[in-house]
Amino acid sequence: MKHILLTMFLASSLLFGCKDSSAPVSDMPAIRSISFEGLPDENVTFDAANSVITVRMPAVLKGGLKPVMKLTDGAQPIGLLPDGTVDISAFCACSKPSQDVFFRISNQTKTATYRLNIVATGPLAPQDIYEETTFSLKTGVLKMSLPVRNLYDNHRIDQISFKGEDGKSGAWVYADGACLTGCRGEEPNRIAITLYSPIDRELKPGKYQIEMKGLKFPQKLIVVE
């Protein structure tokens, strides 16, 4: 009789223990691991506890910042560019982003956010690639996209000069406290410049050297009527 009672007591204890050990499972999406195509693993630090992703950038980011992730079941990244890369254009404006840049994932019902830190590993410099940009004076708007190294460090470029190869013509542009450059998310490693009138009255037809705050670019500006 004692043996039967002991067996029943042990069985009931096991059932009680199994019920108690069950813990609620979070339905919040999460990143289990993350890397980026073309970047060494040591360039990426993932602080899961604080939801922070830090990326040490190469001088030239080939193909953009494309994440490779292991996510919780049903989770998907949201807000990526059409080619699957992260838009990091906020890191090439004149000043640090006024708000944190976030990387987001969702499982249809909830969204998780991760703060993205970008760390440049060198100074801004032109790439040694010869290109020509043609500017028609009739348009009144000069748009340039120049290849550079170490773009993503919020460089302040407020001076641009154009020196004519004839040694006579040229123009100097200064933005009084403003910013003259930026970039586009779909064009990695290229600094973007858009200048409006009176640039069309300052430049004459010809070929010009481009210089920004002491940086001399191998690319040339061709001005036509």
C-alpha cells in the first residue's frame, strides 16, 4: 500500500512540475545574427541586448550595405532599398543625423527596431577614376555625382571651386553655414552636388578642374551652352 501511495505522489509531482516549467514565448521579432555582404565579420558588432548594430565601413562600399541575417520565425526586414541594401544616405549629410537611424524587422503583427551606427575608417578622398560631367548652361542647374572613398562620415563641404583649364575662367561657390554636398542611397560611394543659378552665369563653356575644401578631384566638369 505504501508503495502504491509513493508512486502516485511521484507521478502527481512530475505533472505539477511540468506545468510550472512552461514559460511564455515572446512574439516580438528579433535578429539572431547579422553580417553584411562583402564585409569581414570583425567589421560588424551586434549588441543584441541593446538593439545596436555597429558597422566599421571599408573605404569603398561595394554594392551597398546589404544585410545577411538569421531572424526569428516569420520575421522579415522592412524599409530596405529595392536592391536589398540599407539606405545610409543620412551618414553623408553635412551633420550627424538629427535622429537615430534605425534598421527594422517585422513579423506582420509587431516591429522591432535596431539602431545603426556607421564608423568611417579613414578621411574623405576622391577615387582615382576619370569621369566627365557635362553641364548645359541652358538648364540652369548643375548636378554632379563624384566617386569618393570614406563617404559615410557626415563631412561638411561648404566650398567648391571650378578652375578653367585655360587658366582664366572659373567660379568659387561658398555656402554660408550650409551644406553643398550629400549622397543618394542608391549610389554608394558617390558624393552628390546640386548647384542652382547663378552658377549658370558664373561658368563659361570649357573644361574645369573640381576642388572641394582642398580635395582635388581627377574628374572634370565640361560646360557647354
